[in-house]
Amino acid sequence: WQGYSCDKDRLYDTKDCCKDSGWANGIFANCTSSEKTLGFAREDERAFQTHYWTWKKKELGVTLESWSYKSFCVFPSKLSRIIMKQAYEQLGIVVMGQKSPDCRGLTEIELGKLNWELIDLQEFTDDIMEASNNAGAPSVDAMKDRLQSQLEAMGNE
């Protein structure tokens, strides 16, 4: 698990590696491989933002350059992102507000302290239910009918 950051040229709009959507459609030829990795992780919902800040270079009160930066924790899967974000909060592990967050795993002791009943997996279960609905899974009634038919067939043997 790793912390990543991205930046955007806010003055001239020549670079936007922090784009919130449509990474494949965005221009990220000037983005680093790390920023591209982050973009794909954000698209897959494997990342959460930890910090946002801006930087401006001024001379005589005139802004010559302006950049915005965002930091993120990136995980190998959406489920690990869901669990770890809540685990960090529950255990008081500070990653929010950090320019370079320590997006580390949990120690054995921390795992023992974690109250799993407080981990909300609704986002993950919603994804599973949506995937099963889109996969053409049979309805409960269809499954009941099939089971009834199989029981009747067994009774006739």
C-alpha cells in the first residue's frame, strides 16, 4: 500500500494529473508513471484522498505559476481500501491531512484491536449485488421453482 500524489497546472491548464474522472480521455502525457498508476487506482476506486493543497509563485503580486496537489492512499483492491480507511480512523492512525501519507498495513496488535463489527462493508456488498444482478443471476422465485422441480423429480425416481 502506498501513498501517491498528483498535480495540476492551475494557471495555464496545461497539465491535469489529478482529474477526478475520465482518465482514459484526459491528457496525461506529461504525467509521471506514479500519477498514471494513481489515476487508474482512482478509477477502480482503490484510492482515497488524504490531502489537498495549492502552491503559487508570485512576483510583484502577479501569479506566475499556480499548482494544486492531492495526496492519496492506494490499495490493491477496492475492498482493502474500504477496510483500511475505516481501520485507520478507528485506530487513530493519521493519514488524513498528510502530504505524504503513511498508507501502511496494520500490525498484529492493531488487527487485534480492530472492532470488525464497526467496519461498514455496504459499499462492497452493493457492488456484489449489482454484479450479480447484471450477470443475469436467477431470481429467488426462479431458484425456488428449480429446487421444487428437482425435489419432485427425485420423488418420482
